[in-house]
Amino acid sequence: MPYRVLRQAQLSRHAIEECCAVTHPGPPQSPYGYPQQQPPTQQPAYGYPSQQGYGYPPQQPGYGYPPQQPAGMPYAQQQPWAPDGAQPPYAGWMQRAGAFLLDALINFGPFWVLTGIGAGIEESSGESGEVLANVVSWIGVLAMIAAVVYQLRREGRTGQTVGKKALGIRAVRERDGRMLGFGLALGRRLLQFLNYAIVGLGWWWAIWDIRHQTFADKIASVIVLRADAPHAPQPAGPYQ
């Protein structure tokens, strides 16, 4: 009788242990000889870099992306186009005058020649040569327009017309040293009439001006430097 009671108590104990094991299962055990698996980590969404732990170097970026800046590091500042305190090598007045005369010869020389030829044809041939004279004169006008547009486009992109290149000077923006672009080069050319007012005072002003600027240069914020002056970095793009 005592043996039967003891046996029933042991069976009840085993039943209670099995019931607890089913209700609260423990972590799965790895097979013998294999390490226990770690819980999977959450992967970042596509296009976002994974987070680095504290004390680790910054992650290398993918192709086409700039490197990540470490926390607390200041951003690099843009360097000026000329050293602080340095005097830009302004072009001399004689250089500018020589470039102006050479450009005037290139821009208006064909017009003067062809217009003179047309006038000679009309005078020598009378009414019979009037049509030919007009054609020759209009060719001269078109040649002048083409030369001026070419010079403006060249000056806007490189800072140099043919005359400026021959005299070793170039025109740039006063603020940052970049090229003028076609629009600013055209606007500055249209302002040249201010230089001829009052007996060409605008041109003479460049002799004693600290930046050797004419009136048109001051209004357009343009300076003319020697060609050996340092170049400012230019933005990429077709319209410069």
C-alpha cells in the first residue's frame, strides 16, 4: 500500500513537469557540434546605408555618392578664386587700347572694305550696277554682324576676344573671377557708349582707376586681367 501511494506521487510529479514544459517552451537547442544561431538583424531599406556603431569609421558610400562626413566635423569651405590680400594682375591701359583697336579692325574692317567696293561699283556703273552694289554692301553688313557675335561668344566663354588674346589679357567677373557668359559680354558691349561720352572720359578713367575699369566695366562688374592671372573654377554646362 505505501509503494502504490509513492508511485502515484511520482507519476503526478512527472505530469506536472510535462505540463509546464508545454506551456513555457525554452529556446530551441542546436544540434550537437553546431553553435547556437543568433537572432537575425534587421536589414536597412534599399537606398539607405546601414547604421554604424559608436567608435566605428564611416561606411564607404556607393558609386555616385559623396563620402559621409563624420559627425562633428565642419564642412569644407569654398576657397576664394584669388588668395586673400593678393592684388589681381590688372591689365594695363595700353594693353586694353591695343586690344580694342585690333578688335575694331576685325569687327568692322570687312564692312568698311565691302561697303567701299559697293559704292565704287554703283558710281562707276550707274543704275545698272546698283543691284550688285547693294548686294556687296549687304554682305559687308552680314560680315560685321557675324564678326561681332563671334567675338562676344568667344569673350563670354574664354574671357578673350581676338584682340585680347593677342595682347595677353582677358575679362572676368569682378566678384568671383568666372567667365562673363554671352549675356554679360553683350550687356557690357552695349554699355560702351558711356565710355565715349564727354570726350571719351570713360576710357581715360581706366588710367587712374585702382582696378583699371572703364565706366562700362564698373556698371557690369567686370575687370580685365592679364592672361597669366589664376583662373577661377568654371561651372559645367554649355551656356558659359
